Amino acid sequence: MVELHEGPVTESILKIVLEYAEKHNARTVNKVSVVIGKMTGYEESPIRFYWEALSSGTVAEGAELEVIYTPISVKCQSCGEVYEPEDQYSLFCPNCGFYGGEIKSGKELFVDSIEID
Ligand SMILES: [Zn+2]
């Protein structure tokens, strides 16, 4: 079953943006940059879809949404090699073949910057 998590996630992003805008008495929000780790599995296009729908009628309406993906970074627990797997299902160390390892990045999701007027 496919679940769309992008709706609630985009709602949280918008909430942060609107709180920031209110705090700084913004007339309009120009640009929002969001950092998303590849491991979260969140897709850019539904986030954009929800962003446009949810921000409509708010000060964030029409704001440019920049989505920055960070790669998955894994540190091998056997040989210490740090590598970037294609996805979370192929965690084989390219150096020694060890499966698994410690995930250093790729799970993050946060609002990086907000530009207002
Ligand atoms: Zn290794």
C-alpha cells in the first residue's frame, strides 16, 4: 500500500514558514528552502503540489519552494568506509562488502531558509 506522507509534511513546513513570517511581520514570503534527506522517501512533486494548495490564501502564496536533497551517507561498521548508497535497501559497503553500517545522513528534513519581504 502506498501512503502519501507528503501532505502532513508539507503542512508542517508551511506552519514553520507562517510562524516565521508572522514573527517578522512579513508582507509576503519570497522563497523557502527545504532540506530533505533521500532516505525519507519524500518525493518532490507531491510536496510542490501540496505546497501550492496549502499556501494558497496565506502570505506564503506564490513563494518559490526550493527542495534540496541530501544523499544517504553510511559509515561501514566493519572497515570504516563512508559511502553513499543508491537507496536505503542497498547498504553494502563498496570496500569490504559488509552489509549495514551506521547511517550518518539522509534522514533529515528541515526548513533551511526563509526569505521574506
Ligand atoms: Zn566496509
